[in-house]
Amino acid sequence: MATVSSPPRDPTAADPAADAAVDPLAPFSPAVRAWFESSFAAPTQAQAEGWAAIANGHHTLIHAPTGSGKTLAAFMWAINGLVLEAERGLLRDEVSVLYVSPLKALANDIRLNLEEPLNGVRETGAESKFDLSHIRAGLRTGDTSASERAAMLRRPPHILVTTPESLFILLTSPKFREKLASVRHVIVDELHALAGNKRGAHLTLTLERLERFVTGRGQPRPNRIGLSATLNPIQKLAEFLAGYEVDPRADSAAPQPRPVKIVRADDRVRTMDLEVLAPGPDLGPLATHQHWDAMYDEVARLIGEHRTTLVFALSRRTAERVALNLQKRLGTDSVMAHHGSLARAERLLAEQRLKRGELKAIVATASLELGIDVGAVDLVCQLDSPKSISAAIHFSAADIPHAPRGS
């Protein structure tokens, strides 16, 4: 991997990295700093190191566990730039920050969680007589209605939360593409879920097209920020995030990886309580009704012994079937299904009810696997084989900030 080199600096200008070495919040505007200090005791390791790298303009990969504040580590410097522009009266109606999520559910979750820092910064700015109410965040996925899309085209958000497929469509839209001409930051969440498949390959092409479009308009190259709690091998993932440079003057020169800064804040050892269960009679070539009934009874027992449980199934059909049978055992108001075929309102209802503690369990497919904020979870159950060791570990641990238990 290429080494990181800092761009030339004006010797008279402030150095965010030097300031951050003493105080991680020093480079931020008073409004952003005041909100953070009123909301948190201190920056986490992921935030302190991530802000310094992003402030220096590096492509940055932040590898940190769930609950370490890595999402705010990615967003806060971008929000700070928008606040400074708003204070100077230079804020324009264009997209400045792109957040790309592999899942619509995760994108919606981030969109909702952005309201807290934005509202807090608006309030602290108002105390200093600055109007920061014009800073907006928006969500664009396949669930976005036609009226919302039209409104977004007339008045685009400064922070746009989207998916890889929706970003591709936006970039090919003659009208909306112009709103992306000044993008400065691209945040790719759950990088590990994209790096090894066709969606990831497609996203890298989209990011290269975006970069060429932005730089072709005379703007600086967008800064790429990757986030994940599960990354290995981390150097290859960093190169995947930043991309490669090809010298057009050389006919056969090999592509060179772009410089990228890796922030690792996941050095602690996590204790996991894992158990493999096979309830019912001995397994044969096919699962009989006896096997299924025994499995339903065992999962229902586990759910009853814990406050909140996530149950992962391999297909939407299985998720619906398991949810129905668990409802018969635990009550219709205790369990809900969650998968991509459900209407948007149903998915959001299930996520919010679980987060508020109104559900005992959700039976989901991969639609809930990627670090979505559903509150405190005590137990994760994976039905059938998770297909890989990394998937099993991620299912069991990624959504539980304390020592996770899985079966």
C-alpha cells in the first residue's frame, strides 16, 4: 500500500492535525464543539484519530467496534465545514456530503441519527446569533417517493444518505448530477459488506465516475471515508476504498493504490458466549415437523429468558414462517418479521418498536445485520448455517456493544 503523504500547506495557516494532537476538538467551530461537549464526555479513539486524518484531506478507513462513535467520526468534520460556510453566508443548495449504505434500513437509521447533531449545532449556533437552520440532510433510496425526489431536485440536501444503486442512478441523471458537482466527502459504511461482491465492484466504478465528474468541474477530489467493524485483510480493504491511479502517459504501467490513512480503534479483546444447539430428534437428510417444532420451542424459550433478541434466517420465506410460529408461542405483539420484501412502513415500524423495547424479538434476513441501531440486544440466534465464519461472528457480535451471546 502506498504511504500517506500530506499535501503542501501554507506555513501561516492553522494545522488541524497539530491542534488535534493537543485537543481533538480544537479544529472545530465553536458551535460544533459546544454541541459535542454538551453531549459527550470526550471523543473516542476512533473520533480523535479519524478527525485528524480527515481534516488533513486523506482518504481514511476507520476500523472500530460498534458503539465507538465511528459514524460521528466520519460525519462531524463534514458538518463542521457546512457550519463554517453557513456562518460566512456561503452555504449553497448543493450536495456536499454523500453517505453510501449497503442497506436501505441502515441508510434510514443514519438519516434519523443525523438529526441529533444537526439540531444540536443549530441550537448552539443560534446562541451565537448564527442561523444554521438551512443545513439539511436527506434520504434517497428505492423507497423515496416521486414527490420527495422532485423536492430534492429543487432544493437538494447538503448531506445525502443513499445506497450504491441509487447513487448510480443519481449520477446518470442529467438534472440531479449537477447537484453532485461539489461533493467533498463520500462516506461508505459497512465496507466489508461491499468489498467482495458485484455491488462493491459497481460502487467503485460509480465513485470513480463521481470523482472524474467533480474534478472535471474544477473542484477538489472528493475525500473517501470508509467505516466498518469487521475488516480483514485491512490493507486490501483500504486500497478498495481509495482506488488506484493509472498514469495515462504510460502504456503498460501498473495501477498504483492511492494514499489512504487507516485508523484502527479495535484493539480490545471481546468476550463472546457462543453455543451451537440442535434441539429435537437426531438430524437426518430432511428436517421434519418434529425438528421444526423443537426449534421453535427452543428459540421461544431463549427469547423468554432475554430482554431483546435478534433471530437471523437465511431467506424471507423462512423469516416469515419462524416469526409466525414464534408469535403463536409468545404473542402476536412480541415478535415481528423484517426483510426486504416488506413495505417500508412495516420495516421502520419493526425497527422502532424493537428500539423502544416494545418487541421481544425480530426475525430478520440480512436486512438487519449491518450495525443498524435497534437499541440494546441481549441475544442473537442464527438459524441454519450462516455460510461463513466471518458472517457468524458479525451476526453474533456487531450489534451488541457488550459481551455478546449467540446461538
